[in-house]
Amino acid sequence: MSSASLTLTMKLTSKGQVTIPQAIRDRLGLLPNTAVVFDVVGDSVRIRKAPGARARGDELVQHLRGAATGRGRGMTTDEILALTRE
């Protein structure tokens, strides 16, 4: 990851929300449902990926882990593929 500075300006919504620009999400690997930490330092806020935050792929693997043997029998390839499409 490049350490080059990046400054972008966004507007705060009436609900107090702000969209993290795609360039920043891409650079930091922030995917939907990624936990983030807000650090307030003086009059600035720093946002970073939470320590131990799992990626979307990790969540999927955790969801499917043990699914093929959970019914007390082996599963066919078609049954396993059907699970990945849920």
C-alpha cells in the first residue's frame, strides 16, 4: 500500500453519515460490513480498519464451514454448490 497522502472532501448527511470515497475504500481494503475504528485526535478524526476485522470472504467461509457434514452424511457436489449460491 502506498503511503502517499490523499485528501478528499465529502459532506455529512442530516443523519450524521458520510460516504467513504471508493478510492479510499479500495486503498484500505474496506468492504461492506468491515468493522472500522474512529480515532479522534484534536480536531481531526482518523478512520482505520478494526484490528482483527474479517474480510467478506472470511465471513462466507465461516458460514459454510461444516455445512457439508452437518446432516450426518456426505453431500453431493450439487448439494455443496447449492449451498454456495444461497
